[in-house]
Amino acid sequence: MTDVSVKPAQMGGILAGALLLGSGLAVLGYCPGTSVAAVGEGRRDALAGVLGMVGGALTFVVGFASFARLQRTLVDWGQITLPDATNMAPAIHLTIHAILAVGLYALARHVNRRKGHAS
């Protein structure tokens, strides 16, 4: 009932996007959603960040064909999933991720209790 399509792992584009987004978040000090909320509060630093995000999005849209060609020429792993890349059954990955999620949740609750935060 669902059409699942795996997008190609074009690592050049993924790494470039991660570096741009990560450095922008680090410099701005806001994530995209909170920066928009901060603009609503009148914060000028957040306005500069939102304008930068809009400018970056426009640059990407205008230059999409060039960016697409460039990222295909860089490292392209094709349509691969994590179970394919690690040669493990999908059920094993689901189990590992479920255990990690529950463990991180338990750790966060423990840390919050030690700090005296109600949860």
C-alpha cells in the first residue's frame, strides 16, 4: 500500500549540506524553527539568520541543475540502505535502533532527575 523509494546516497551533496546547515546553526545559535519564532519576538540576530536561510534556499533553487550535476560527480553510493551497506538484516537494525532510543530516553530521564528537574 506504500511506495517506498530509496533516494541515492550522493555523499558530496549530503556532506556539503550538512556542513552548511551545521555551521549556520552554530553561528546563528538557533535551529530553523526557533529562529523564525525569535523573529516573531523581534530578535534582529534571528532575522539575519532567516534572511540567510531564504537566500540559501533561493540560491539552491536557481542553481539546482548545476548543484545536481556536481553532486552526482562526487561520491555517489547509489540507492543503498543501511542494512545493505552493513550487510545485516533490517530486523537487526530496527532492534539496535529501538534499544538505543529506549536507552537514550532512560539516560535523559536519569540525568534530569539527578539535576532535580521534574519529569
